[in-house]
Amino acid sequence: MLHEIHAEGLSYDAASDSLRVKAPGAAGRGGLGLLDAKGFLVGVDLRGHDGRGSVVMLGPHEAVSETRELGATVDGDDIVIASAGARIRGTEKNPYL
């Protein structure tokens, strides 16, 4: 069964060029970015090859038009995505949150 969590917030840190997605209860590794047609983050799939982990959604599944490896890490209640500025338009206001 899919363990889906709705993201509670986002924060971008310009000094480290990282985006933190607030998602209490999220677990997993890797981080496949779920992006819309404009390159905005819609979700993060943290399920490994064994299918274990969470899928964290910022927006609706229907908005996903492509996937991209992000190498995200889980840090407490946050998912941390490095090099977020250019890779997932992390410096711009996300339309889903």
C-alpha cells in the first residue's frame, strides 16, 4: 500500500541552495522528484527499489508530467533537496503550497 503524505510547507535556503519540504512522518531514501510541465516540484517519491518509503505530495498527482532523480535526504520532519534553485525552480514560489 502506498504511504502518501501531504507536505505542510516549503523553505528555500539561498546560502546552501537547498529546499526543505516539511513532511512529518516521511521516510525513505533517494528521492525521485515529481515535476509539473513547468518544472515545479509536485512531489517527492522516497520509495526505494524495494517499494518501502513515503511519497510526499505538494500538489495533485494529475499535475505530474515528468520525474527527475533528486538525491533527497530525510532530516527529521524535512526532506532536503540540494541544488534546488535550478533543478526544481526552488527559488520561486511553488504553485502547490
